[in-house]
Amino acid sequence: MNSDRAIWASLPVPAVIIAPDTTISDLNPAAEGFLNASAKSIIGSPVWDIIAIDHPLEAAFERARENQTPLFVNDVDVGSGQRAPLQCGVQIAPLVGHEGRMLMLITPRELAGRVTQNRGVKSAAKSAIGMAEMLAHEIKNPLAGITGAAQLLSMNLGAEDLELTDLIVAESRRIVKLLEQVDQFGNLTAPERAPVNLHDVLDRARRSALLGFGGQMTIQEVYDPSLPFALGDKDQLLQVVLNLLKNASEAAGERGGTIRLRTYFEHSFRLRRSDGSGHSLPLQIEITDDGPGLPEGIKDDVFEPFVSGRENGTGLGLALVSKIISEHDGWISVSSVPGQTTFRISLPRAGGTE
């Protein structure tokens, strides 16, 4: 029995057992992570109340159960009340030795594609960033000369021409800031990981945001006071939270809005790699805003370099966030609909065991 449970827990795709009365009788850790809910909270619930599939599946499911035959559905949107839908393949089959029970396997296409392409994408991205980093160094020096020359010229110009030199200086400085971001993204320094109180990091980021770029926002805190320490680099994690808060503030614009910072412990959340290895990531941070949401065209690629939904965006902020979390052996995901965008960060605990 212990062996069966170990195999069940090791399945890399979300798996759900459906009882004869069409309620959920069991689910594996991968399904808990996919549905963003614990087994305890949803076992016994009607399956179609928990798993939302954009396909008229109920009648076909009943026929498959009655005839004891498998059912396959490809390229359908699958989600839950706790997360936005993903395009998936769904496989349903009778559970051998358990009359009336059915096994449902959910295979997210997006995640599967990213695993198989991961090495090639990383290699290409690393080459592109390396070239961009080299160019950044080469461009910075002449930009400094251009800025200095414009400032010298401005000392002897009238008001009308002064506007042009001010524009040169402002644009040069903007380009330098972009180049500094490229430098930062290309920095391969490993995080100096130690026990970190995530609430200290969040509080420091919140105060910085309210005193600066997020002055127009209302930031709410919903913290789990018993959350143990994370294993991470405090300064790098602060940078991650500040970047996400800045994104949320810029999305809201001058009208302002509300950002919710939430922490909680999810014991069942594990990161599994394509080679079968994995580790526990029980510490969860959610940063939710009530802005317009991510543009449809970039939702699946927001963590890729140079992808931005803003007209003057560099597309490096979220890529840097993803890079830092990945180097912490963590996981970051996003769900977004108009009025609610949530970035979820999952981290290992300090002193945690596998």
C-alpha cells in the first residue's frame, strides 16, 4: 500500500480519482498544485464543481463509465475556481479493481511544451543576453560623452534650444537605465542563500512602494503568522517583490488601485522536473492586483526576456524575476483576468527536508 501511495504521489501530471457518485475521492500532489487547492478541502466535492472543462464532457463521461471504456479529449481549457484555465489534454479511464471509479489525468500542454523545449530556450536566451550585455558595455561610454556634451551646450543656449538639450540628456539617461537592466539580467552571481523571514522582505518592499512608485496604491496584507523561514537571498527576494509591486502600480496608473500581499503554507506543493527529480516548495507568496490584467497576446510569455505589455517597457523586469526565483530552486506562475492578476511565488523552507 505504501508503494502504491508513493507511485501515486510521484505521478508528474495532475491525477484525480472520481467515485461512483461523481465526487472526487482522491487526488495526487500534482493535482493539488494544478487546482491550487488541498486534497482535504476538495475530496468529497462533485468533480464538475471543482474542475472546470470548456467542453460538454458529462454525457461522454457517463457513457465511458457505463461501458468501462477510456475517454480522451485534447486541447480543452481546464481550470478551477482557484486558478485561470490552461489548455490541456484530458484522459479518463476505468480504475482497474475499483468498480465504478474512474481515473482522470490532466496534461497541461503549455507546461509539457516548456519542459521539452527548456534546454534549447535557455541556451538561446543565454546567447542573446550575452550579446546584449556586451553591447550594453560598448554603448554606455559614448552615451556618457553625449550627455556631458549636451549639458555643456545647454549652458550657453536660449530657452527654445535648451528644451532640445534637455531632451538629449533625458533620453540618454533612459537608455543608460535600460542598459543597466541588461547588465543586471546578465549577472550570473548565485544567490547567497540563508534563512529569510519573508514577512520582513514583504514589509520592506511595501514601505518602499508606498513611499515611491506605489504612492497611489492601497496595499493589503494577508499573512500566515506561523510561516517558517525561507531559504533564500534576502536582497534578491526583495528585488523580486519590488519588481512585481512596480508592475502592479504601473498597470493601475494614476487612478490607483489595491494590491494584496498574501502568504501561506502549502505542504503538498512540489516542483517536479522532467528527469523525475523534485523538491518541496511549501512557502507561498501571492501578489494580487485589481488592474486591467495582462494583454492576451503575452500571457504565456511574460517571463521571457524582452516581452512587455507596456509601450515603453523593456521586457526585462519579469524575466529578471523569473531568473532569480529559478536560481532559488523556486517556482513562479501568473494567472490574469481583467480585474485580478495574481503572481504566485513558491519557495523552499530553510532547513526543510525532502
